[in-house]
Amino acid sequence: MLRTHLRENVLEVTPTRRNRVFIKVQNGSHRQAVKLFQDMGGHLSVISSVDLGEELELVYHFEITPLQVSLKTSAPRGNPRIETISDFYPSAAWYEREAMEMMGIIVVNHPDPRHLFLPDDYTEYPLRRY
Amino acid sequence: MELEALFSLFKKPFTVKYPFEPSPAPEGFRGRTEFTDECVGCGACAAVCPPKAITIVDEKKTRTMRIDHGLCIFCRSCQDICPWEGINLTQKFEMATLNRAESYDEIEHDLILCQGCGKVITTRRHMEEIRKKIEKVGLLDKDRNNIESYCISCKKDQFAREAIEASQPI
Amino acid sequence: MDVVVQFGPQHLALAEPERLKVYAEGEKVINVDITMGYNHRGVEKLAERKTYEQDILLVERICGICSMSHPLAFTQAVEDIAGVTLPERAEYSRMIIAELERIHSHLLWAGIAAEIIGIETLFMYTWRDREFVLDQLETITGNRNHYAWNTVGGCRKDITEKQIPGLLTALEVVERRTEHYIDSFLRNRTIRARLVGTGTLPRDDARRLCTVGPLARASGYAVDVRKDDPHLAYDRVDFEKIVLDEEDNMARAKVRLLEVFESVKIIRQAVAALKGLKGKEIAVPVKEIPPGEGVGRYEAPRGEVFHYVRSNGTFYPERVKIRAPTYANVQAVPVMLEGDTLGDVPITLASIDPCFCCTDR
Amino acid sequence: MLDKMVNYCRKKSPWLLHVSCGSCNNCDIEVLAALAPRFDVERFGGVLKPNPRHADIIVVTGIITLKTRDVLKRLYEQTMDPKAAVAIGSCAITKGIFNETYASYGPADKVIPVAAYIPGCPPRPQAILHGVVTALNALWGE
């Protein structure tokens, strides 16, 4: 169903055990997908950030009973800009704040881009691997 | 609640009399970690220890293995991995100390050094145990009795030299 | 924007260091600003430097009360990647420890809540009865809180026949005492005055803010991973999902105390099942963990614990993401406090059973 | 003579200030459990006081995280003399399993002087009682 909505923006679909599907979409079209999930009554579990080397990835984990969907989107390391989804899910705001301070992803249009866990004067991104 | 208070009047106190009476830990409690006499000094415990509380220091001909009780997290990984039952978690829990430097447990082992290059091979006890195991299987080469006093790279060299010597036409 | 009241980092009502800025107008709370991070230990980064076996012990030490839930979610994720099926005996014994933990956590919460609203007697009583559960955990696992029970593919220790009678007696004591506590919570006028009608979280807000656990269930939003996405042997035992729709602090207290009975029910069934599985293996060996991604979820006492593990085929995981239940729930605190009085701040904050050490990691 | 008496009185009523500096909550709970009916520190006159001005003994748990260092320092300064700090658990003594983390300044004795150490992860409440009694004996005489 997602394919019909997003067409060429879906890059990769990998199902795993236990009803979970990992879907990779192009940066920018993730907002459409998230809106779709919200209309379907999805529950946002968490947003995790991964350092892939050349790209920084955000993984949005949703639970849309009975299916569980993990939506991935990535941005290049030099300019890691990904648009916020906190207007759909208010609880995403904190997860995005964490991704910003830990991984150095710039979340565009974030309502409250302060540090969440680290002290305000901490400038490194501790979770970057490469 | 009122009844509860009334009943409590006639009950034995629930509080343990701990410092005045011993309060032993149950069997299987993960308390103070100690080396036993069975330890051969192989160092498997140091490799699995999550906080790296077991340190190995090789100095001249002795190996000192030391567990720092302040760093230990009492997870029993070392006891599970040890093939010789050389380390175990006792039921002692009274470890409070005023001097941080004295809260450790230590064991010393003799080392075998390579006769070729002087590198550390392993401890004497460990080698004895390995010999016993090999003897059991019947793989021990009677001719080369001192083979274990060389490290692997020296052993390779020696083997190669012997092979060359053997292949030399006389 | 009249008064700004600071709570913490060192505060009577908070055992953990966390800071709340409460903006109030007179007595009425307008907004709450929560500063996190006083407990941040960098577990996610540390997990990348340790092996999977060591990581289980590390994630156990994220939280002292959920010290079974985090390893369960983590091993579930890793076992997912490795494609391991657990032996049945390991499933049941893991479940027993996890449910014992739920009982002691809920009793602990009841005590803390009672102390916060000023009833120290109830605190003493609940913490006394909690000791029965902790004694059992100590004899079974070897430590009162950090159990070191799990390994990838099973358990490290087995529940022996000798330990079962003691376990069943402790359950009886807990069951009898919990009835008494429910009675006290429902009848005591002081407790009712403090709990009924305060800290309201409407059902729509609970859904919108993606809350989990007893907080969501007390607001009529029925999420329970044990039922929705059963792991271990939860689909083979009979228990109920407790959902109330009173939406206030009292409902949360009721949900937690009623869940103690369900846990007792689950443990009894699991012990009976263990008797039928005598002499079976408790762990399957796992040789290697292939590259891949896995997700582990478990219903901790406070709600859903979420672990996302990505492996790259080596002994060390590439990324571990941990979402503790309080992380999702604490964002609902401003909504719950809005319009309440300043005196209700501690109990409303306590009613989500906050575990900031989980949240900060 | 007077000193002896004062010390005797102090030993009979050690008031504890519990400071959690980024622990896993477990040592905190065991400290609380030591106050609960089973172990009951009040037998020795010990009372948990959240206010540093009232406390004699500071109980420190947890690695000292980036944000809590200043808090701990300030609380130690605010406590009245004579005072003593007790580090509980592996984290407060050496950082324990978190010893490679980026988010910590170091163990408790790097920030404040520590009088006694109670190893354990977490220590049993009995071990905490034993540790507090050891510290009291060492500080204010047998």
C-alpha cells in the first residue's frame, strides 16, 4: 500500500521475523509516509539514529497493529538535514533532540532544538562511529 | 489498618539483627570474587570480564593476577568461563573498606619463558595441565620433550631448521 | 508566568537527580520544563565496545528495577538476528524472573507513592512485603537486583526443584498483602483525596503522545506488549490485560496493584509448566551473529522497553538503541500537570513511576 | 572528655544525605531498603535527610556524570563539619562497568574526599549497614 502512495520514493523493503518490515524511503518523502501511518493509527515507538559512514540514517519505529514498520531515511554526512515529524507526533520531538545532539543530524523545523541529555557546552557528537 | 496494628503487637519483630547476628547469604549468592588453588593462570577470566576488573601483569618470571573488588560487578562471567574452577564468587559480602588500595585479591604464578626469544609462553601450572590433557589423548611426542619451552614462532623456526637439516644430502 | 518553582536535582521527592522547572500562576501549574541528562552514562556508546555477552550485563545495569526487562528485550533482538529459537525451559524461567521483578517493582512504587503523599506507614508495610519477593530472587538468581540470568540463546542458571516451594509461599504472602493494599488505597480518605481526580491524562492525549505501560492502560489506551506481540511463553499462559478508563492518579495505582495478581497468576502457571519440562536444556549455543537488524520489545513494569540492535557480523554490535518506558511517558507529564496545584506535582510525577536512569541511560 | 562525649553522641545519630550521581538506581533502592523495616538503620539512629545542612554522612552512589559533578561538589560544601562521604557500589568507587564512558568525570573520590568504600553491584543492605558501621567506628572511635 505504501508503494502505491510513494511510488519511486521507496528504495528498499526488507521483512524480518516477528511481523516487522524495514522500509527505506528517500529523504523528504518520509513525511508523507509518517502522515499515512498516523492516519492508520500508528504508535511511534522511537526514532533511532545510525551512522553508516557516508550517510547518517534515521530509523522511525512504528507499531500499526498487527504490523510493525520501521521507516528509514538517510542524509549525506556533509549536510545531514532531515525534516521533523514532530508536528504529526509530539513525542517525536524528544527523540529528534537526542538524534541532534548525539549524532549531529540537523532536524529541520524542530520546535525546541536544545540539548536533551548532554550538557549545553558539549560540542562533540559521541555516537558517531567514523 | 487498625487490626493490622493490633496483630503486630504480638508478632516477632521483622527486622533482622544483622550486625549483632550473622545474616548469611543464600547458596549461589554472587559475593566477593576470589581465586582458588586450582587457578592455573590462563587468563580466560580477564578476557571475558565486562568491566575489565581482572588484570594480568607479567613481570620477569612471575605473573600476577589481580581482581579489584571495587571494579568487579559480581556477574559470575569469570566463574562460568573458567575451565579449572580457579575463580569463584564466594558468599562473603562484607567488603566495606576504609582504604581503597587494599580491596583486591591476588594470585601469583611462575612463568615459562621462551628459550629462543625470551617471550612469555604461559604459566608453569597451565602448561602442566595442558600436558596432562595431551597425554590423555596420547598425542605427546616423546622425542621432543622440551618443545613447549619455545614460543610458537620459535617453534616454527626450529621445525623448519630440523626439516632442512633432515633433507640435506649427506 | 508568575512563579517558577525548581525541583531538583537534589530533592526530597526525587530519588534520582533530575530537574523540573514548574511555571505556576499562584497555585496553578501552567507549564513544566523537564531537564534530563543528570543520569546520562553513555550506555549506547559503551555497548558498541563490548561483546554481545558483556552487553547483556551492561544493559542490565541501565536500571536497577527493570534489570530483567532490558536484557530480555536485548536478547530478543539479538536472537532475532541470529535466528535462534529458545528452549522451552528457558522461556518459562525467564518469565518467572521477569514477573517477580514486576511484583517487586509495583510494590516499590506503591510504597514510594504513599511516602510522597505523606503516609509513611504504608511505605514501611509495602517495603516489608517486597522483601519476600527479593529473598526469592536472591536465592534463585544469586543477587537481589542484578540477576545475570540471561545469555544469548537461553539462561545461565536453572531454577531447581528445591527453590519452588519457597517461591510459592512468597507468592501467597504477596497476594494476601496486595489485597490489603488495594483495600487501603480505596478506603483511606487521605489517599483518595490526593489521588482521585489529580494528574488527569485523557485518552486521546495518551494516544497522541504515544504513552506506554500502566500510564496508558489507566487512561483506557490498551497497549501491552505481552498480549499484542507475545514473546517468551506469554501466549501460552492465561492472564488479563488490565485497562481502566478513570484517567487519574488513582487509576494508575489500581492498574499497578491489580497487575500484581496477574503476575502471581503467570508465575504459578509457569512453575507448573516447568515441572513438566524436567531435565530439558536451558540454553542453545549460538555460534555467530550474522549482519542484520533486530528489534526487541518487552513489557517492563513501567511499560514497553524497546531495543534496536544492528549487527555487522563481528562480535560487537554496530548500534544499540534503547528506548525505556519513561522516555515515552515523561513527555506526558506537562499535560498531566496542567491546571493542577503545585502540591500535586510530586505525586503526579511519581504516578508515571519515573525511572530517569532508564531514560537517560 | 567533652570531645569524647560529643563523638559518642555523633556516632549514635548519624544522619545520612543520599546523593545519587548517575547510578542505575539500584544502590539508591538498596539504601532505601536499608531504611525499610527489614534492615532498619534507625536502630543506629540513622535517618535519611534530603537536606545537606542536617546531614553528617553523605552517601554517594553512581558514576559522577557530566551534569552531576557540580551538584555533588556543592552538596559536599554545604554539609556541616564534621562530615564524611561513603561511596556505595562499584560505580561510585571506580565507575564499574561504565569505566570507559565519555559521560563521566571520574569516581566519587576524584570530586570529594571519600572516607569509606562499600563494594558490590549493588551491595546487600547488610553490606551497607556493615559499611556505615565501619565508617562510624573509624571516624568517631569504637
